[in-house]
Amino acid sequence: MKPVELTEAEWTIIKAVWENEPCAAPLIQEKLFKKTAWTYSTVRTLMDRMTAKELLRAEKVRNLTLYRSAVTREQAQRSELLYTLKHAFNGALAPMMQCLLGAGEVSRGELDNIKQLIAEHEKNARPGKGGKKS
């Protein structure tokens, strides 16, 4: 899978598209106006650029262009997280987890969920570096 790199503006647009797809640029502009004050032309330009970058798909229906996401929320989140892991933590997962856990209140439920995820990965992990299952 090719990494998905989104700018802050692209994150704003794609989140609105995920919630409203298929959708036209005027709807997205209307949904985002209070938050961004972007004009229609700004939103349309961003959406057309995102289509060129294969982040969105555009389909012409009569005189209307409908947009759909070309990447899933999970793909975008994973790429963003892996970028941060690589650049901010030199690829080291433990310091990143320590930073995340120390950054704020973590509920008992969230900790239990994390422990469960780790236990599931331990069951499936191969011995050795990386712990990835082939």
C-alpha cells in the first residue's frame, strides 16, 4: 500500500467527505464554512487537487461532480501514525507509547483494551525482531 500523506487542509476535506459521500463540493463547502471560512472555489480547488493525488475519486453526473474517498480512514490514520513513528521517534514504538500514555488521562477501559490488543499480537507474533507474522 502506497503511503497516504495528507496536509491539514486535506484532512479537513476528507473527514467531511467520509461523513457525506458521495458528495459535491458545494455541500462540503457548506459543512466546513463555520470552521474554515473557505469559499466554494477554495474547496473545489482542494478537492480537485486531492483527486489528482488519488485521495478522492470524482464522477461527473450531468452538470454535477460527485466526490468519493479513494482512501479509507484506516489507511490515512496508519500512514500518519507510521510517519510520526519514523520521524518523531526514530521508528521506536516503546518511546512513542510512553509519550502517548503520559500525554493525558488514559482510562482503565482504554488500558484494558491496549493490554488485550498486545495479548492478541503476542499470540500471533513470531520470535525475533519486529514480531511480524508472515
